Amino acid sequence: MYQNLAILGAFLFFYSIFSARLARSPVNGAVVYMVLGLVAGPVGLGWLHLDVDAEGLRTLAELTLALVLFTDAAEANQRELQHSWRIPLRLLLFGMPLTIGLGYVAGLLLLDSLDWIALLLLATMLAPTDAALGKAVVTDPAVPASMREGLNVESGLNDGICVPLILLLLTLAIDADVIGSPPQFALQLVSQSIGLGLVAGVVVTWLAVRLLRHVGSAGRLAESWGQLTLPALALVCFAVAQLLGGSGFIACFVGGILFGAIEKRGVHARLLEAESLGDSLALLTWVVFGAGVVGQALQRLGWEVFLYALCSLTVVRMLPVFLSLWGSTLTTGQKLFMGWFGPRGLASIVFAVIVFGARLPAGQTIIDAVVCTIVLSVLLHGLSANPLVGRLGARAGGSA
């Protein structure tokens, strides 16, 4: 245990020192974290021995994603969203279903050992984008505000929308006889998950903001404890929604949007500590993922799985985004840029752990494909973020 703590603590210390320089380089964030876990883990040098089971990894990834979703939503540009809301709406209503459908077709061509339920399950697991991995893009002022907010809202809501679909497909895969009427069951599951998530996020956040204002006006809020209010609020939003049978991810994103809309003053200062905690949890999540999952999955990697992962990050994502944005004011280059920056990460990790726990006959192939896609996404999106953002900014400056 102490050896693990020493390695993780030293890495966090040195990464913090050089974080500003690394942020401007192609190698930063999850790329460094995952590679550390892979190199120092059991498959590599054997220095890190993190005894984290599948449920522990799921909990860690869920909490990290919940906090990231809340803080990113709270920092959203509300004024810009009022003008560019059609972009995320197109991506969610048209782009995501097309992505799932095209992912299913790619699976038919490359993974013929999987049945239709397993293929649809895999395509749905890889449809959501990662708010944490895309943070370098959605926070860079070189990217037009409409594109930043569009990608931010898309990544904040698509994982919560996919949760009920994945649960439905898992139920069908385990025992199709338990569902009397699949269309009715699917509609009920989706509406319950999304609806209860929305209600939980709004009610919990509204009550919390009123309480914070009352305590703050009375001067009863200690500054040291005040730093924990937002991480705690994100946790409550997530947990209450999950307890009610809703989507905790949607609750966190909606709660963050509401918090940012109500508390317009000083939101950024309040979120600094929450973002630091989220970054720390993300570091630990990616190290655990690299040490405990990546090495084993890559040893089983076949060319079909690798090709499917590559397709998932390119044509399966980029073509639906391009088509869904057809007729918008975005240029061809901007549409391709948004299509490329659909990184896969924490949400797909959570879904992979859920499928692992279900013990499906084709579960190993599904998990290997998800892990391979995440690894490629971390590497390719991490290495290309800064260079492509720079090119996009240069083109915008030249056209101006």
C-alpha cells in the first residue's frame, strides 16, 4: 500500500509542477495517466499493485464523471447556449442514433461472432463522448463558442441517455422472456431514467442553492468547508437520481446547468476546488484503468477488434455528426472537427464494468472492443487536440 501511495503521490507532485508545460504539448492528461498505470502496473514494471475490483473501478469512474459533468455544466456559457442550442440538439437527436446504427453496421462487418443484441449493446456503449477527455477542446478560446458549448452539452447528456438503452439491451441479452412488451418496456425505462434524472438534478440543486444563499447571507459558511459544497452537491444529485431509478449523470449535468444559471456571480471561483478534485479522481481512474485493465485486454487484441475500434472513432462518429449538422452555419472543417473530437472514456468504462458483471457469453469480446476504443481515443485525441485546435484558431483568425 505504501509503495502505491509513494508512486501515485510522486507522480501527482511532478505532474502538478509541469502541468502548464504539458498542457501545451501533445502529451498530457489521460495519456500520461494511463501510460503510467500500464508501465508501472503488473503487465509492465510491476511497481503498482492496485487491488481494485470491477465494482471499485465502476464507483471511481462514476464519481469522477459525476463531478466532471456538474462542474463543466456549471461553467457553461449560458448566453451562448441560448443562441447555439440547435447544435447539441442535432447531435443528440440525430447524430447519436446514427452513430449507434453505424456502429451496429460496422460490427456486422467486422465482429461476426456477436449476435444482434451484443452488436447493438457494443455500439451503444461507445456512442457517448467523454466530457473529461474533451476538456482541452471545450475550454480553449481558439474554438468558436458555439462549437465548444455544443460539444460540452452533447457529452454531458449522451451518456445519461444511453444508460437506459444499455440496461434494456442487457435485460434482453440475459433473458428475453422477462419482458412482456419490449417497446413499452423500453419507453418506460428511457422516460423513467431521463425524467427522474431531470427532476432529481433540478430539485436537489434548487434546494441546495437556496440553503447556500441563506447560510451565506448569515455569515455561517466557513471558507474551508465551503470548498466542499459543490463536490458534495454533485454527489447528492448523482446518488438521489440513482436511488430513484433515474440517470445520475443527467441529474449532475442538469444540476450543474441550473447552478450556473442561478449563481451567476462567482461561479468560477466556487468551481476551482471542485475541478481540482475532479482532476485528481480522473488521474486515479486512468491509472487504475491502465494498470488493471489495459494490459490484459491488449494481450487478447485481434485485428477485427482493433479495426472496429478505429472505425468507431472515425467514420462511425464523424459521418453521423457531419450529417446531423448539415445545413447549419458551421463550415465543412468545423463539422469534421466536431466529428473527430468525440473521445470515449469514463462513461464507456462504466458501461464496460456493467457488462462485465452481467457475465454475458460475448461479454469478453465486447469489453475488449470497448477497452481498445478507449485506449485509441486517449492516445489519438490526446495527441491531436492541441495541434488541431491551433489550426482551427489560425483559420478563424485568417478568415477574420
